[in-house]
Amino acid sequence: MKFLPNRFLKHTTYSHLTRSLLALVCAVALLSVGPLAAEDVNHTEAQVKVWIPDGWEQEADDDSLIVGDPNEEVMVAFLVVEGDNVEAALDAMEAELSEIVDDVAPDGEASEIDLNGMPAVVMDAKGSVEGEPVDLGIAVIMTPANKALLVFAIAQSSAVEKHEKTIEKILGGIKPLK
């Protein structure tokens, strides 16, 4: 099984609310599609920057940014929600994930952390895509612009160990703009 960024876009039916909530990645959408060098991408509206690994595919439309490794074993999506309501942000994320991943179940408890000076809630989950097991890393980050940045990484369970450090670096590379 492979994770193709356009597969996410093709199979997700965005609600009006979700479309309006994805403004973070609209600015990031200025990036070209295809493999690029590792870089920090600035988003002035959310007042954050995001690190994208060397050689990862990027696909953006008006509503989303999705990046994936060259072997299509991992996909990371970035979405933004206006305001600071974490519960609403988690509800929006749950709705989006249910369009892609079946049988999502938490793998442990959610944790509140400080991510580079920004409050965040993170959790792991497990599920399946087209019958194949996947691991999920989910984060809701309150940005300096008083917006919730939703980030979710979906990885083939068999490839998690191989990509764990890169996924951690992507999540740890989300930083406030200075």
C-alpha cells in the first residue's frame, strides 16, 4: 500500500467549515509540487514556519498542504483553524481523518506539551487505510497568531521505525516566526 498525497485530496470531502479553516496551508501552497530541498516554509498568517524534508513530495491546493516521503510510506498534512478552541480543532481533525483512516483508536493518552514556545496537544493513534495497518501522530498547536494548527502524520505501520526520526523532526521543526 502506498500513501499518495493526491489520494488524500481525491477521497476527502471538505466541509465548508474545513475549507475555511485550512488557511495556513494556503500560503504554503505557493510552493511548487514535487521533490524539493529541505527547507523551512514560513506562514505569516499563522506566524509559524514548517520544516519540509529533502526530497519529499509536496502537493497543495487552495485548502491544504500534504507532504509525503519519496517511497509513499508516510504522509503529513497541515491544516489551520481560526481561533483557540482546541475542542473544535480536534472535532475538525476527527472529521477529516475519518475520511481517510478506518478504525481510528487512540494509542495512549493525549499529552499537553510546549512545542518551541507554543502550547500543543499531541497523541498517537492506530487505524487502517484500505485494510492495511497505519500509525498516526496527531498534534494541535496553538500558534502565535491565535490559530490552531492541526498536523497529522499517517505512516504505514511497517515503515514507522524507518521514518520515526524524520517525522519527529517535521513536528519539532514547527516554530514561531520571529
